[in-house]
Amino acid sequence: MKAILPYIKKILTSSCICFTLITLFLYLIGKAVPTVGDAVAISSLFTIYLFSLLLALAGLLLGISTIQIGWRVLLHYLASLFAFYVVFIVIAMKLSAARSALIGLLLFTMLYAILMGVYLFLHHSYSKKEITKKPQ
């Protein structure tokens, strides 16, 4: 049980951070674009948290050090895309038409590519800094 506890803590912490950022992002979109209205309704908060929880579970794939980073990113992308599809298209049915579902998946992919690019840049610069640091 003690071996599982750090993973549970990491998943819950990551899901709460993702939930906060997604909710804030949707709220700001709703305030910036008057035609959208309230982008975050009380009824959709549980849906957003479920997506955040699945995204945090997918984040564990990035921590597997035995797999090359390219494969980890691909597995994380597929798990994240699956979570987006299941939560927002199948369960919440926010994107019911095939065209809007495809646009939603493409927008998710573009946003994922941008955020993963930032993550990989930071990861690469941090690991490069660790390699150049010499033990005294």
C-alpha cells in the first residue's frame, strides 16, 4: 500500500492542477468572447474533472524511464486523445455531429502539440543542465 500512495498523491495533485487550468481557460474564453457565454457551467465541472483525472493517469506514461521519450509521448498522446474522445464526445455528447467531433479532435491535437512542445523543450533543457553538472 505504501508503494501505491505516492502514485495516488501524484495523480490527484496533477488532476487538480489540470482541472484548475482547464476551468480557468474555459472561463476566460467565456468572458473574452461574448457570443460564447458561460463556457463553464456547474453541470460540466464533473465532466472536466473526469477528463483531468484521466489526463493525470495518462501523465504517468511520461514518467516511464525505460521507454524512449518519443514512444512515451506517442502513448501519452493516444491516451489523452482517448480520454478527450470518451469524456467529451461519448459521455458528455458536447460534440454530437461528426464534423464538430472531428474539429474538436483536431483542436485538441493542435493544443496538445503546442503544450507537448513546451514540455519537451523544458524537459530537454533540464536534462541537458543535469548532464553538464559535474559531481564535486
